[in-house]
Amino acid sequence: MDSYKTLLVRNLAYSFKDGGTLFSNISLEIKAGETVVVFGGNGSGKSTLLRCIAGLLPFAEGEVTIGEKSGDTLRSDIGLVMQNPEHQMIAPTVEEEIALGLEFRGMERNEMLQRVEQVLNKYSLQELRERAPDTLSGGQMQRVALAAIAALEPEFLLFDEPDSLLDAPSRRDFLNAVSLLGQELGMLWACADANRLPRADRHYRLAKGEAREVTVEQILQAD
């Protein structure tokens, strides 16, 4: 992974079909190895922003780039972990869920099986490998979602309030899993709860359609 790669979001704007604007002129920079937080209340546009960056939603203006890459060529470089992991689960077992993205990428079978084993071991999911995702607890399911995306080895990972529905033990297990991702991965977290702010290099507050850089103290004082 190139440690000098940077995910740049420049002047991003998103508009509804009726013409209303959710946000505009959003500019962010996430370097490889950095963690950046976008903090905002419900309805502020955090989830939409992350989906635009991940290429899942079209945006009205602006651009998202990694080096010379833009548009659909970014899909393999950016992963997204959603708030509700069941929305990401489509395979019948945990093992197959982790393998699914690798199959879509066209990975050779022996290499794919080896990668799946590595991921199951790394994220302590061996005992769950034959379980159906819908039989797992919320915390277990979120770790599987994280592992399935990590198996694809993206350059940057986006987190859409992934721990907001987890109890304290499950949240601890999930954050421990996140800590295994590697120091060169760039991360962008969306967060609505000041008490659940992850450690980060920079923080932005998204409000009234605009994002501005703030300190943790400013977030805590205003919350």
C-alpha cells in the first residue's frame, strides 16, 4: 500500500430530486494512515456523504480522487462499513460472506481460500465460519462485515456509525477488530454521539449543509 496516497474530497454537493440541497462545498482530506471523523446530528447528511465518497450515490458537484484515480476506478480502493451490518450480508454463511467479494473480484480459488482463512483467523471468526449471518449477534455481525471488507484490502475504509447500535462489550470487541486493520489504512468515521468519538487526527462538524474542522473540545462543548 502506498503510504503517500490521499483520499481527496473537493467541493462535494448532494441535491435531492426535488432540487433541495443536503450539503455543498464539502472538502476533506484523508491521508494513508490517518483517521478523520465527521460529526453531525441525525439528518445532517453524514451517511449520504460517505455513500457519495464510496461511489454508491451520485453527487451533484465536486470530485472524489485518490491520486490519479476518480469515478468508478475508486471502487476497489474504498470500503464502507454500515451502521446496520445486516444490510451488507447476502451469503448463507460467514465463510462465504468473506469469500463473496473476493469471488466478485475474480481472485483465483486457491488464493481466495487462503485469504479467507487468514481473515477468519485474524478477526477471531473461526468458530463462526459456518454460522448464518442472521443468527449472529449485532456485534458478531458487525465484525463479520468489517472482516469481509478488510479481506478486499481497500486503501481507505469508511465507517457509518458502525458502533452506535452495539452494547459496551460488543463495541469493545469491534474496536479491537478495527485496531487490527493496519497502520497504513486511511479511515473516515461518521459519528453522531460525542461519547463515542473514535481517536482521530482531525474532526469535522457537518451542520446546515457545511463541514468545518473543529476540535474534540468544541464537539463536546456544543453537544
